[in-house]
Amino acid sequence: MSRSKWKGPYIQTDLLEQISKSCNSKKKEFQIFCRNSYIIPQFVGLTFKIHNGKTFIKVLVIEEMVGHKFGEFSPTRKKFSYKKKKN
């Protein structure tokens, strides 16, 4: 079920605080565990390290990502491929 429109997009408050504090220190890279937060226009141009359950994946936010969630850009599963048989 999706989030109701009157509530607006979910954005973790800690994430917003980190970004507002970093404006003074010019920090451009943030580690986040919150994969369900939406990407807003203020995040464009920043680099986020998104946790996928095992490691952090580096993602640079661009304008086309606005409105999507962080979890969409850090896959959690390995790509499966069948092993070839020897003849």
C-alpha cells in the first residue's frame, strides 16, 4: 500500500539535519541506512552511500532521480547466472 498524498513524501528527519549542517562544512558524501526515504530536489548533486544489507553503494543523485526512493538505486540481491556444463 502506498503512502497517502496528504502526508507527503517520507524523508528521514536525521538525513535532513545532516544535509542542513553540511552546507557550512561543504561535506558532499553521506552514509545512509534509510532506503525508504524519497529523493527531493535539495539532494541533487550530492553523493550518498546507501546500505544494501552488506556493503555501501555509492550513488550520485541527479535530477532524474527526484521522486524515487533511495532503495531503488542500490540492489540487494546478486545477479543469478546458470553455470555452464563441461562437454
